[in-house]
Amino acid sequence: MKYTPAALLAIASLAARRAGEHVIANLDRRDETDSLSRHDVKHRLDVESQEVATATILAACPDYPILGEETCDTPLPDAPAQWVIDPIDGTVNFFHGLPWWCSSVAIQANGRSLAGAVYAPQLGLLFEASIDTPALCNGIPITVSHIADPSLALIHTGADKSDVSGRSFKFMRAIGAIAQRMRITGAAALDICMVAAGNAEAYFEPGIYLWDIAAARLILERAGGKCEILRSYENYRMAVLTTNAVIHDRIKEELDPLFDHP
Ligand code: IPD
């Protein structure tokens, strides 16, 4: 590859920042949705900020295709690497005016993230990492927590948006039983960055998408954490467990058997 990890990270960070800044510049358009459903919102600014991120990436690196949440139905050509964009992770939060959302950009090769950035403009947080640079939050190195006892753990989770049958609740019940406290904050990339920064011990979700986690998982891994895809489904969907690493096996032990229960 002709780009260094540091160069790829600079592009990812710029694209995530520009996507987030486009949203911030248009906060008065918070109610401009393309569709609203019981578990999801398709927002006009999601589409526009993906276009902003795409233009930023293509200006600096036209060599690789781009998988974006808003264009995920378009098949990508075979290529040695691909960019992955989630223009607004936490769209439902954003729609309601909750500042807990972010723009996420990563580049992956062979399923592995090489560089990634997660920008939460209303929280003033920029998380970044590449395969040969440390995980940073606003330029300062971050590391995972050392809590090894699940009963002292803060565990973030979420309800899979395609989960109309409430399947997510059996996992939530189990997390509630093992954790010190469970949190459902509504933006997976930020949940994972919280684990990376040592502000939570784990994040689990039974149905999440590649663009939600592509950047954040690298940030977590570079901060000393562990990310494991517990199940893979079609259309870029998966069940994921991310932890501070020391607590990983204990939480997996509790959650993994539940996939096989109705
Ligand atoms: C969603 C958020 C949410 C998670 C959903 C995701 P989106 O992403 O990350 O926290 O529970 O599963 O789909 O749709 O806001 O990009």
C-alpha cells in the first residue's frame, strides 16, 4: 500500500471531523428526516455528511472504494482496502437532540482496520488510532481500565435496530445480572471508545453493523482492549463483544450461550 498508517489516519480524522462539522453547521435541520420508523431514523444529514466525508477521502486518496452506512446496498468492487464511513452513529439520539452521537471513519484491509477516527463534536471528543500509532482522545493517549471483576464493571449495550421481537432483552437481562451497572447510550462507536478510554469495562451488542465499529474497534485495540465478533450475519451485521481485555472471557462465558436460547 502506498499510504502509511499515519497518512491514512490523517485522512480518516479529517473526513470524520468534516462530516461532524457539517452536522453541527446544520443543527437547525434536526427534524429533516427521509424516513422514520419504530426503531430507526433515516436522516437527511446522515446522507449529506456521508457525502462530505466521501469527498474528503476521495480528494486525498482516490484509490479505494467506500462503504458507507447510507450506500451499503451498492456492491463494492474488489480492492486491497476499503474505507468505511458511519456519518452519524447515534442517529436516533441526534434526532432527539441528545448530543451523544459521532461521525466514524476507518480504512480496512483484509477485514482489519488500519486507521480510524471517531468524532463527537457536541461532546468535544476526537478519538483516533492507527495500526502503528497509539489510541488518542483529543491528542492524549488513552488506555483501558484494569477492572477484572464483572460485578464492578460498567457494561454498555444496545438494542439491535432490526430486533422487533425484543431478542436483545435476554442479553440485557444477563448484563444487568452480572454488571455493577448497565448503560444503553445509543451510539456504538462512542460506547466502544468509552471502553478504550477506561470509562467503561465492556460493550456488547447482538446486532450491530460494520460501519458502527470499524474505527472504534481499532481505537479500543490500540488502547489495550479486545474486540471479538461473536456471530457474523449477512449485510455487514454482527454480534460484537468489546472489553478492557481482562474481563473479556468472564463476560463472554455469560453471554455466548444465550445465542442458542430462544
Ligand atoms: C446505531 C447505534 C446504536 C446501536 C444500533 C446502531 P446508527 O447506529 O450505534 O447505539 O444500538 O444497533 O445501528 O443507526 O445510529 O448509525
